[in-house]
Amino acid sequence: MNLLDTIPALRKALDAERAAGGTVGLVLTMGALHEGHLSLVRRAAAECDVVAVTVFVNPLQFGPHEDLAAYPRRLEDDAALSEGAGASYVFAPSVEEMFPDGTLTIVHVAEVGDGREGRARPGHFDGVATIVAKLFAVAGPCRAYFGEKDHQQLEVVRRMAADLSFPVQIVACPTAREANGLALSSRNAYLSPAERAAAPVVHRALLAGRALVERGVTDQAAVGAAMAEVLATEPAARLDYAEALAGADGKVRLFVAARIGTTRLIDNLEATAP
Amino acid sequence: MNLLDTIPALRKALDAERAAGGTVGLVLTMGALHEGHLSLVRRAAAECDVVAVTVFVNPLQFGPHEDLAAYPRRLEDDAALSEGAGASYVFAPSVEEMFPDGTLTIVHVAEVGDGREGRARPGHFDGVATIVAKLFAVAGPCRAYFGEKDHQQLEVVRRMAADLSFPVQIVACPTAREANGLALSSRNAYLSPAERAAAPVVHRALLAGRALVERGVTDQAAVGAAMAEVLATEPAARLDYAEALAGADGKVRLFVAARIGTTRLIDNLEATAP
């Protein structure tokens, strides 16, 4: 496994792989890798000749009062885990390498990034779209693997890549969960034992919403309210939003964001009407 | 010369050229090619193995009351001229090919794109940065040639390419002029014979500004006012702005924008203090 920390080094390595006829899989992360990330790496390794994992805690996607400084950083573990899951390259640049002069350029995706996380975290998706565009420009033609846990992020990235015609195929991968339903997230590390016991309420709320949709309830506000009610049964949880959104394909996507103590968790689930 | 009209066709052609060891030169245009464009194509042909000229009247960079519909379109001439100047590919996609679903993604470059043209044409540089990012994503690694006539555009593109780490080297090329100093522009075609006779006043204003800078005048407002005074001697001309801007390199860049009749012309010149 090659650990790289400059843009030219990654570009050169992936260009060489492609020149030799290899296909490239890309997994973009902020590090603190867990089984969710590793499932993306394994899928990429199964479908591509080489896999590059990027580890970069992107300051652009954090708000001024968010957890940029506290965000867990443990590159050595991340590199070993990536290699174990099949990665050939780990790209872990410094902020100085990525933005030697800051950035005056911002990539904005309208509409897709407006509601839910976009509303709760102003500027967040601009930061995401900008760093992903930059990493796509560096990585070159590839398949890029994103988890459905951050579903709105996936949609923002998909739209950005299509609108700007990046030679990148976006692959959506299912959310990895603990046995109790808690979606894996690097931010779960912030939870105290008591909070960790309370956190699966987010998933239970989504399951309750899904049960309603599957029973034929089409009133999206009613489904949202039912999910919020489940959340309210857990004293350690504070709801941010609970929304049901019908897609063009007839499926309904359910979203919950909540704070457990001071830690903000998000999750989502697909439901199919009968 | 190959005339291409789909994104996959251009990407495939340039990937094949690079795979065969060739370097790619890129000249982005809105068509209606004149000697200014062709000087870019010839320079690209001298420095790269193959040259691709893109011809796309980009709706994103026109304001609601600007000349999108009237903008001159003559692809057959453009293709022949490009070939004559050394281009191997002309990429002339339809709006439908470029934006089948419109675009929700906008690339914005702060500061660099704020004054002068950015102030006069709100949204213009967002449209420029977005289409250039997209064409860079399609074209892949290359050298891209831009004229200094649109100097602020050049600076916006340069900053965007650096911030997003596109594998594209930006090459600035001198402005092509008529013998009377008039900068070549596709919009010169809008000028009546009388207006065409009046139009060189823009260049004369810049020369007057340059003379002041070279004589040691450092008051940028005074230089701007002197350029505006020259503009005012021509009854057919209406000044938009006349600005002098000192760069980090000690050079001064002079800018004039004016309407000659209803046609808006811009030009700029570099001046060196004694």
C-alpha cells in the first residue's frame, strides 16, 4: 500500500495505473474509518483493479461552530484498515497541500442541497461539492463509491458530477449498521455509553416511518410526525428533522436527524408503498 | 479535422491521443472565430501534438438582457478556420448535449470575478467558470489557451483551475488587434461602419493611461480619469468603466469597457512604471 500526501503524486500514480490498463476505484473519506467506509473499499476492490482511499478532514464542509478541531484523526489506523480492505493507495494530504492559498472557488449545487442537511448546516454542501470536484479533478477517470448513510450528500455529488461531466461513475452503497440498527458513523465515537444505548432510537424512528409507508400511508407529513413521535420517547434525543420524501420512482425516502446529547446523528431508509 | 458533437466522443478522442503519447492543446471559444482565436489555435498547435477547439455559445454566461440569441453562429466557417490554423478536433455540442437537464451546479470564483465585468454583468463569471470547469473535466489533461483580451476571465479561469486542481496548464496569449488598435472580438461584427471607425477610441484611452503610468503617475484614480477623458472625446462612445489596477508584480493593468452605439466592447493593456 502506498501512502501519498501530494496532489501530483496521486495524479501520477493513478494515471500510471490507467495507462497500464487498470481501472480505478475511489473512496473519499474524512478518516476515522469504520466498517461503513471499509465496506465501500471492499466493494471498490471487488469491482476495480486498484483502489485509492482519500483521507482529508475538509475544513470547507464544517460550519464555524461545528466539530472541525475535535473530528477524530488517526491516519495510521486508517492506512492499515484501508490496506486490509484492499486499497492500493491512501491519499492523506495536509490542508496546506490542498489549499495553499485557501480557495476562492466554490462549487454550489442548487435545490438538491437546499433542504434537510443543507438547511441545518449552511454552506456544508458547498464545502462537500467543492472538495469532491477537486478530488475528482485530481483522481481522473474512475468509479467513486459513496455510502447511502449520507444520502443527500450522495445526491449532491451525483448531480455535481453529471452537471460538470466529470469522468466519474458514482456508485451508491448501502449503509452499514450495528446489530441494534445504529448507522455506523465516525461521530458515534463522541457518544457516551448511555448515549450509545439511546442512539438506536434514530433507526427505530425510521422503521416506524417505513411501516406506515408499507401500510399505505401516503401523507408525508403524517409519516414525518410518526417518526418524530418515536424520537420523542427517548429523553436523550432531540429531533432536528424527520421527513418523508417521495421519489420519482415511487419509492419513499425517510430521513431523520437528531442530537443524542451533543452529538448530531443522521440516518435514512428507503420504503416502498404497497 | 474531426468535427465532434458529443461529450463521450471528445473524451474518447483526447484520451486516445494521450494514450498514444500525444499532448493536447485546448482552445475554448463561442465560435464566430477571428484572428484572435486563430492566434490561440496556432500557438496551441505549435506547442502541443493535437489541438481541440470547442465552439459553444454558452447560455450560462449571458445575462437576461444580453445578446445570446443574436450572438453570431457560423460553425462551418469556424471548423474550416480551426483546421487551417492547425486544429485536429472541433467540438461543437448542442445546448441539449451539454445541459440535458439544465444545470443545478454553479462554479463561483469570489474576489477575482467581483469587480469590472463581474459588476457590469452579474452572473457572467459564474457562467464562465462553470462551463470552463465542465469543458476541463471533459477534455482531461491539457494545455488551455486563453486570450488576454478577456483579462478578468483569464484570471477567473486561472484561479478556478488552481483551486479545483484541474490537470490543465493555463496559457495566456496576447490580444490580437487591428492596425488601428481595435482589439479583435466577435462582437465587432455588430458595429456599423461609422461605429467601427469610432471604436479604436477604446485602445487610444488605454494608450493614454499607459503613457501616464510610464511617466510615473501612481494615482490610479487619476489614470482612470484620464482614460475616461479620452473616451469622452468620441461622441459614439459611452464609458462603462476605466480602471487602473496595480498588480503584485509592480505592473499596472489598465481596463476600459464602453459601449460604441449599442455594442459593448472591453479591452485592457499592461503598463510598467518607470
